[in-house]
Amino acid sequence: MSLGMVFAVLGAALSTLFAGMGSAWGVGMAGQAAAGVVSEDPEQFAKVLLLQLLPGTQGIYGLLVTFITLSRIGILGGTAITDTHTGLMYLFACLPIAIVGLVSAYHQGRTSVACIGLVAKKPDQFGKAMLFPAMVETYAILALLISILTVTNIG
Amino acid sequence: MAIVKMQKLSVCANQKNRKAILETLQNLGTVEIFTDEITDEELHKKDTQRARSEFEKSAESFDKALKLLDAYAPEEKKGLSLFMGRAAIRRSEVDRVSKKSVSLLNDATQILRDEKEISECGGNIIKDRNQIEALLPWQSLGIPMNTERTKTTAVFVGTLPEAITEEQLFAAASKELPEPAPVSVSVLSTTHELTCVTVVCLLRDRQKVEENLRAIGYARPSQMVPEVPAAATIELEKDIELQEKNIEDLKADIASFAGERNDFRIAADYFRSRAEKYKVLGTIPQTKHAFFLEGWVPADQADRIASLLSDNYGALVEKEETRETDVEPTLLKNNRFSQAAEGVLASYGLPQHGHVDPTFIMSIFYVIFFGMMLSDAGYGIVMFVACAIILKKYPALESGTKKMMQLFFWCGISTTFWGLMYGGFFGDAIDVIARTFFGYTGDGIVKALWFEPLKSPMRLLIWCMLFGVIHLYVGLGIKGYEYLKSGDVVGFVSDILSWYAFLTGLILMLVPSDLFASIAGMTFSFPAFVGPLAKILAIGGMLIILVMSGRGRKNWGLRIALGAYDIYGVTGWLSDVLSYSRLLALGLATGVIGNVINMMASMFGGGPVGAILFIVIFILGHTLNIGINALGAYVHTNRLQYVEFFGKFYEAGGRPFNPFQNANKYVEVKEER
């Protein structure tokens, strides 16, 4: 087993690790706010649940990059890496979704909390409330894209 | 396809027809009444506040009674309440119910009274339980708790704040009394914090013994009953039983009204509608013999309503010209496909009159983009079949929910289409099943009709951006159409055509370049004339923007500066186009997560146990994936419409059409002809 493999697996692990941590953070925060709203007005359950789920996608993006990476470096498919350079490249390719996933999920969670407050006061403004957290997610999507494009084009 | 043209009507009629006219308008539900502009000193408005709040209170009583009926005599559900909508009833039903509304209201009040008694009984039970709890340490006391003396002795019944034995107590109580002390003590029960005791002494020693006891913390019991504690406990338990039986009786009494549930619903809506009518009535200006009102109606209904009112009630109805200051309410009318997306538009904001209703164009892009993001044939089939079943099974859906279901039905079909294009059916389920259970070893069975995104993501990214450019160009085109419609040709050339030329030129210059070829892995070679043409378009467009963008300014320096700033807006276009990369990212996410689920499901091999585990994991995993990705697709399709597309042309700010109608919550009244 080469050192390259170690780096590549590290990268794959990091993307699920950090992006997942960010999502757990964000969804957790939003869930607390959502529970508060439902305790006052149970009819808003479906709406605040959707808002709570929005910061959850980063974790999935992280998982996605991990899976693509693992399926290319000989763990779930593909060919094993023999040199350190390629392994390092995989590691760096995973970093965008790992780091941006963490930060954007945290901030998307905070935005969701604010929007859950908005829905609590004005339930008819749900369409707009959903859009604000989605704005934050744009950057996670861009990071995901770069990670995927890089991983699929190495080697 | 459009915003419905509105017509303003003014009505003047005799007072004696007031009730009939208002009821007709309310049942029609197509007129938005407003009366703010009719002002005259001789006109007065009727104060209907009291009648209105009376009706609202009645409606509320019925609502509460219905909730209680649901709690104590639950109805058998014939499906998911979310999709049930309102039950359709005939007008004669309403008349029948309105005739007996007094007795119905009495019944509802009876239910509310019962509920109040139930909670009182519940309170009593709690009180009794607390008392039983407090009497527990006194159970072995054989005399009433408030006994203070007999003929010759003094009796102390009370508590001490700590554990104490009878010897210690005797010693403490008989302190400084001559030996042998005529004191008898007994400890009834003891814990760390509380000891219940009785002390008996001769009457003459009473004062001394009491002092002694006080010194070690003696106190009278906090809960005193004038009976023997054991007997009192039995009494209390009997009372609890009685109260519980009471509650049962009251609940049964409430449940006995279950047969009137439907009448309650109709009555609740009847009173709600009357409250609504009185609200409008309170705003109507009137004299002693006549009343006046104005209202918006959809233009194609104006004549029908006008003749209806004048023929039946001799009202004077006139069509009014729309004044400058009037804000026409917005009502959308679209074909069967596009009306499904009206809710999406409404949650951003309705268009104003004189502007374009983008629902039709938006609905087409909406469905396509949603399909590209979810992009799995299996998920798409699940979606549109589920929506079709719901639409078929619950015809009385609330209009908002119904539109949503229709929208997802179309989105489901689009998802199926894109799934086939990308070769996704529950991820790669067919291949995995073939390999795991049937020993298939060949190439993939399911072939993408177009290509697999994961194999060539760059190629799909270019396509996504192309779709983005088309979407944005159409948005810009709508703005151009509005310029032309208002006759502003200069504006059309300098704000719309210039941008088309500028952007198209830039794209044509970029596509054949080495940079693009190395990114996309594709080379384009255009005919020779395209190169110079692209330069002419780009430079021409740029010059027009530079000179014309700030055309409202007199100062040429400022005007050019504004133009230069607007050219800088091309970076906005770049980021808008890049934003469409989410079409690729979300499409990939669905597919890859689907594959991961299939892989996990197939890990247990091909035996019977493997098959069972496969089915369980497959169903759970794909349900989760379809849920989270459909949510993602929905949110991000909305975003592409709201931010990128609407950003190019759309101004919301229309006032929704809010006709005077029956305020029904439970039933939908069908008119009889």
C-alpha cells in the first residue's frame, strides 16, 4: 500500500467528516428553532421541517465526493494509487467540499433559524423564507462541482 | 397566459334588496367590493360590529365543539385528512341547517359546558389525590386529626421536623415534669424529614408539654381533616371515583352529539360567512332608502353580473372607467398545464397589470429544470403515479394543494424523461440486481439514452450552462417585449438588443478559443466569418451600452460613467450562468446516492436472506433519497426562477384579487339551478 493511498483515503474521509459535521451543526440549530415554533403553532410543522432540512444537503455532498473518490482509488472500484503525488491530488481535490461544506452548512443553519422565525410570524411568506437558506447553499454546490470535476479528472 | 382584465362596476340599489344582493354577490364569489372612494355627507355607514362579533363567536363555538367531538368521538377517516379538502353540499342543506341554527348552537354550547365541567372534575380529582397523599403518614391515627383534648387530658397531634424514636420523644416531652411523668407518646410514622406523632398528657401539664414540644420543632399538621385519617381517605377515594364517573358521563354526553357533526360543520361555515357578510355590510355607504357599492369583477363576467343584479333586484349597475389611481387586483388565468405553477409565482409576488404574466414560460423551464435535478426514472415514476393517485382519489382538494400536486405530476414526468436520458432507474438498481441475484457479469444493461453524467461531467456542465443562457435570454426577451409593447424602441435597442449582441459576441469569441477547448475537452470550429462577426457584435453591443445606458442623464461624463458601470454588469451574467451548474451537481447527487444505496443493499449477497435485506435497505434508502433530493430540486428550481430568471425582467407588486365570498372552512356549497 502506497503513501498515496493514505492521502487519498484521508481526503475521502475529510469530505464526509467536515461536510457532515457542518450539516449536523446546521440542522441541529435549525431543529431547535423549529421545535420552538411547533410548540406554539403545530400547524407549521411541515414548513419548518423543510427549512430545518435545508442545511442537511452539505453532508450528502460530502458523502458524494467520498464515494466518487473511493470508487476511483481501488477501494470500491477503479485502480489503486501507486505514487504519492496522485494521492495528494485526491486529498486536495476533496478539500473544497470538505471546508466549504462545513462553513456553508453552519451559516445555512443560522439562516434557516432566522427563516423559521420568519415563517412563525408570517406563514404565508414561506416561499421567500425558503430562498434565503438556498442562497447560502450555492457556494456548497460550487465547491461540490469543483471537487467532483477534479476527482473525476485526476489520473 | 395572462392577467385577467378587470372591470370596475358601481352598484346603486334599494335598501330592501340589500340583503338579497349581498347574498347573491357572496355566493357568486367573483366580486371584490371596495367602498373607500364613495364619500358624501348624506351617506352613513351601518355599525355591524356587534352582529359580526356575535356571528364570529357562534362560528368559534362550533369550531371548538367539533374539535371536542373529534377528541371524544373520533370520526372514521376515509383517507389522509391533508388531501380531503372540503365536502361538497347543496344550498338546500345550508338552508335546512340555518333554520335550526338556534338549537344547534345550544347543543354546541352544551358540549362546551360539558368540557368545562370535565376540566373542573379533573381539578377536583387532583385535589383529592393531593390530600390522600398528605394523609398517608397519618393512617394509623385512630382519632380525628383535630382532637385537642379529652375530659382530663390534652392531646397533641402534629409533626416534628426530623426522625425521632418514642423514647427520645418521651424524654423531650416530659422534661422538667415530676417523675413518673403522666405523658404518653406514640410515633405514627417517621422519615428523615418528618415524623408524625401524638402526645397525650394531663390537662394541668398542657402548657409545659407544649413548650417542650415546641422546643424540638413540633408543629400542627399542614393538612388538617376533622375526621379519622383512614376514614377520610376512604371518603376521598369515593369522591375520586364519583368524579371519574362524572367525567365518563360528560364524555358520553359530548359523544352523543356525534351525529350532528356534519350539521355543526355547515353551521360553523354558515355563521362565518354571515360574519363576512356583515363585515362588508359595515363598509357600505347608505342613505335611508338606497345603498352604494363599487367592485372589481373579471371583465368577461361584468355583463352577466350587471344584468343579474338589475333584472332581479332592480339595481342600477354601471361599468366605470378605471382611474389612474386605481390599483387593479391581479387574477391569473392560464392553461391547464401552466396554472399548476401559479402558486410558485404567487409566492414570489403577483405581476401588476400592464406587465407580462410569466407563468407559462416559467412553468416550462420549471418542469425541465426540476427533472434535470432529480433525474431518476424510478423516482419520477413514483412521483407522478403518487400525484396522479392523489388527484384522482381526492377530487375536492384545496386549490393550492391541487395545483401543487399537478405541478409535481408534471415534474415527475420530466424527472422520468431525464432519468432515461441519464440512464438512472433507482440509481443503477437494475444492473445491481442482475449482478447480485442472477449472476449477470456483462456490461451495464441500462444504457443512457443521452449520456451518463458521471462519466463526462464537463460535457453536461456545458449543456447546463447552455440551458442557463437560454433561460436568461428568454427572461431578457420578456423585458424587451414589454419595452416594445409600451412603444419604447430606443429602450429596446439600448437595454435589450445591445446586451443580446454583447453577450452573444462574447460567447461566440469564447467557444472556439483554446481555453474553452481545454476546459470542455471539445473543439468547435465555426466558419471563418463568425470570428469577425463575434467581434463586431461584442464591440457594437458594448458601445451601445456605454453610450445609451445612462441616457436619462444630461451630463455626458456621468452618462458614460454609468454606461461603463453597466458593462461591468457582465460579471453578473457570468455568475448567473455559473449558477446553473446546480443542475449538474444536484443531478449527480441523486444518481450517486442512489448507487450507494444499491451497493449497501447488495452487500449481503444473493441468497434469500440477502434478498430480504436488499428489499428493506432498498426501500428505506430510496425513500430517504427521493425525499431529500426532491426537496433540493424544488428549492433550487425555485431559486433559478426567482433569482436568475425573474432578476432579468420581473417586478412583482400586484395586489391579489380578493373577492367577497363565503368564508367556508369545512364545506363547499354547490348552487342548485
